Amino acid sequence: MVIEHFVFLLNNVRAEEFAVGIKDPDLVVSVEGNLLTVALDRDVWRPQTIGRPQVF
């Protein structure tokens, strides 16, 4: 099993500032307001559609 999502609780740094430091082509980084999300890129980690989580 591979964990596909991460949660960061940031008290002393803004989400945009933290996101700039994440430079991995296998990750999808998104900032919306104060919310920072990082997920494994499904095309890299699960290239076949069988067993791939659905995105709604």
C-alpha cells in the first residue's frame, strides 16, 4: 500500500512559502488559501487504471 495524500499543519510559515520548497516531479502540489495539499502524481505512481483511486 502506498500513502497517496499528505497533510501539513503550518503555524509559522505560509502555505505558499512552504510549497515553493517542494520540488519533486512525482508530487502534485496545490495551494488554495491557507490550505496546502500534496499528493502522489497518479500518472507516475499508478500508471494503469486498474486499482487506481477515483478522482471526484
